[in-house]
Amino acid sequence: MKETVEKDISEIEREAFIHKLVKTAEQFRMPELTEKTEPGLWYRVSVPGYVCGNGEPYHGSIRIGTENHVLIVFCGGGASWNHYTAARPISIHNTGDEAFYFDDVEPLSDMIARGGINSQEEWNPFRDWSVIVVNYSSGDFHIGNAEFHYKSLDGEDRILYHNGFQNYRIVLETAKKYVGNPDKLLIAGMSAGGFGASALADDVIQAFPECKDITCCIDSALFRYDWKQIISETWNAPKEISCRIQSDNVTLDWLSALYQKYGENMKYLYMNSIRDGELAKYQQFLDGDTMTYIKEGGEKFRKNLEEMCKNLQQVIPDIGIYIYSHPYPRLDPSLELTQHTLLLENTIRESEGEQKSVLDWLHSAVFGNVERIGLELLDN
């Protein structure tokens, strides 16, 4: 009887939390984009027929700035690459222990899109830029074009729509009409969106052919895994994306290809925390272990990151790098795991010790002062 009561209380508390979360998110809901827009206001970019991974309507978002600069942000949210992961989305309705990817942009996307580098607070030097946000709900690094049939945990036949590429394209094509030809273009992405930004930066650049001042910033996008077959077959990504994969580090491969094409005509940036808790957890699962937070996983990630930074400097001599060690706020400090992504977090403006903040480093790089900060942390 006691166990039943405790379970009932737990379910009631969960329902109350979900209700509160949805109510809070609703306060940040953006109006739909129309022909008439006002600078400084956020709008949803919704197009009939475009859907999230679970088949619900999809939308991106846009804010028109007062400066002739454009920031395009690829959001993150996990990945799905087989039947097991497809059946376990990150959802407020998923009560299981494992969850791998967001399958819907609701209810949080409009709230999340306003933080960090997109903030309109006085402390943000990017506050007057135009911003295009590519929301993420397809589990495919924003590059898929396929339907994946699977069985849910309750035995239902379902489809995961790996259509990140077409969702990205329609958001970009729609938003372009409102931002014109920018003097500066910053392409940024975090986590799954970081993989997406590295894969799609070339496509974005071609959409703004008159812009010659371009920066690409990748935040926390490092897995060591053989993605090529998944990307080319399961996700059916465009061949010009899958053909660039040469190793088990797709971010490195895509950035290398970008540099081979554009060389010093653009600026390249990579940022990551030293023992990224989320990436370490996913890497463990990809390596055949349990998907849990453990200290050993963080140390393995640090070694992978050290190798990643060395390789980046070899293939892109002038690349900017920022390594930080912000503690992961919701985890046991004894695990020594660190923050996963900063671009959309307001802590992007906080510095560690005497080094400049990520926000200052990024803004400085966009205006020509590309630096490498925190590499000494990799030796610890």
C-alpha cells in the first residue's frame, strides 16, 4: 500500500511540474511571422506541411535586428540512429530512464531561443543582430531526409521523421526575405546543432553570396563513432554532406572540408567544456556501455577533446578555440563533469578566473581577433 501511495504522489508531482512548465513556456510563445514585422520582436517561422520528428507541426523563429548582421543558430537536442533510440525520445511524457532526442519543438523552443547569444539584454553585444533560429526535433543533426519506421515502447507502429534538412531549408529560405544581404554572418550551433552547423555552413554561406565577413562557431559537438552509414542511409542526408565524412569524427571532417573550400576567407571557432557531461554520457552508450554520468566517462571525453583540438589546429591553422571548465550544475561535483553547451545559456557572459568570457571571446573573434583560450586545461 505504501509503495502505491508513493507512486501516486510521484505521478501527481510530475503532472504538476509538467503543467507548470507548459504554462511558463506559453508566456514566451512567439506570434506567427507575417509580411509586416517590427525590429526587436520574435516571430515563429511556420510553414504548412513541415513537421517535427513525431509528426506535429514544425517551426523555426526569427528576430529582425537594427544592425545589418545576421546570426543563424542551429539548436541541439540529441540524436536517434536505430530502433532502440527512436523508441526513446526526450519528452515531458517519457517517464523512462533513457531518452535520446527531442521529437517536438513544443513546448519549450520559443523560450529557449531567447537566451544566451540571442538575449536582448544590455550585456549582449549581439542583441541588435537579426537572428534566425533553426529549431531541432528530428534526431538527425539537422541533415536528414527520411522516414524511419519503428515500434514505440507501448508496441505502437510509429514513424520518426528524419527531415531536419528540409526543415532547416524552409526556415532559411523564408527568413532570408526579411534579413536581406548582411555585412556580417555568424553561423552557430550547439550539441546536435553544432554537428548541423559544421555540416550545413557551406549551404548557409551559399544562401548569402554577397556576404564576405563570415564566422562559423561550433559549440560542443564531438562524438567518436562511425556515423557515415547512418547519415547516408538511415537519415538519407544530401550526398554533398555524407561524402565529406572521412573518419569517426564528423565535426572535424566537415570543418576540414569547409576550410579546404573557403580557407582564410572566413573565421572558424570551436568551443567545449573539458569533461562535457552530456557528450561523455552519449559517448559511453555509443561505445556499448550504459548511458549514465560517470567520472571515467568525463576523463575519456577529455582525452578525445585533447586530440580533437590538436587535429583542428593542424587542419585549420588559424582556428579559434575556447575550452572551459564550468561545473555541470545539476550533477554530483565528485563526478567532475562539466557544462554541456553555453551558446544559448546566459552564463555565456561569465568568465573563469582571469580569462575572458565565451561571449567576449566570440564577439572579439567575429570582429577579427581570433584567439585560443583554455587549452592548458586539457593537460589536467
